[in-house]
Amino acid sequence: MFSLIIIVLACFNNVQGYFTRPGKCPIVEVQENFRLADFYNKWYQVYHFSSDGQSLNNCSTIELMTRPSGIYLNQSRIDLGLFHRYSVGKIEIPIKEEDAAKMDLIFAFKNAPRRLKTRRYPFRVLATNYNYYATVYTCQYSPLIDKHYIYVWILSRHQILNDVSKELAVKSLHQLGLTGDMLVKDSRSCNAKYYDDFVTEPMTFRFPVPI
């Protein structure tokens, strides 16, 4: 019984650390008339924001790819400055055309416990012009403590984002109470010490199951 209490307290403390903003996830306005076909090919994460203040990866890129079973998104990055890793999630495309930018990512892990085999995370495109910049956002809510966690990607087709494109990318973040000076610029020092050739949990999503 004592061990069980310790485990519960440890999980609760972890949740407290991850989920730092009060209340439920905010309702956001997304890119109108979003065209998934134009979102293909590589994007570089040049800036990011994590509401818990942690910066656990750098040199992050995302890229859409088509498989017989659907459309997938591959996130490649360096975790903790040491490990070159990647995560592949299936994109669930909304039925309604007006909700096209409100996608979900579904990650499947065959060897995980049953409750963790399938993990679903929101992936919302707030703004993009497809050729230079994109602003993407995710949010997770914990009913246990009535708080949420957000992560924001500022993406670029090139490793450097020009000032005009950055200004346009940041505009949509005002609805989240974020400004450009709150973003963290990604390091382009991409020499990893270790390379993992198996799919791993993406660290931009803080908790694998609803808490």
C-alpha cells in the first residue's frame, strides 16, 4: 500500500511539472482553407515554445509521407542534445473541409502496455503560407489538476526564417497570449552522440495518456 501511494504521488508531481497553465485548452482559430497537399516536404523547426519551460530537443524537422495505410508525419530531432531520434504518427484528417487544419496525430507502439499502445495528440496548423513559414500548436489537458500544457512549432522551409515570415508566423500566437520574444530559437548544432533507429515517443508531447 505504501509503495502504491509513493507511485501515485510521483505521477501527480510529474503532472504538476508538465501542466502549468490553468484551465482547459484554449479554443483557437486555425488556418482557413488549409491544403494538406501543399504542406508536404520538409519543414525545419526554427523557434518553439513550451509552456513548461523545458527545451528537450533541437534540430527538429517534420515531413509528411504517404504510405498504403494513410498519411504519416515523421518528426526527426536530437533529444537532450545527445540522441538522434524520430517519431512517426499517422495523420487523422478531419471529415469537414472547414476543419482541415485541425488534425490529430496518432502514434502506435506495438510493444507498449495496452493502455499506451495508441496515443492521440492534437496537431493544429494556426497559420502558414506553405512556401516559407508555418505555425503549429498542440495542447494537452489534465482534468486531475485542471491545467493544460501547450507546445508551439514555428516552422520554416529553410533552416533560417526571415524576419517578415517570422512576424507573420507569430501573429496567430496572440490568441494564446504569446509574443515573439517568448519563443526559443532552435540550436542548429546537430551532431548527435547516439543514433536510435527505432521509433520513439515524441518529447514535444508531455504525457502519453490523459491524466
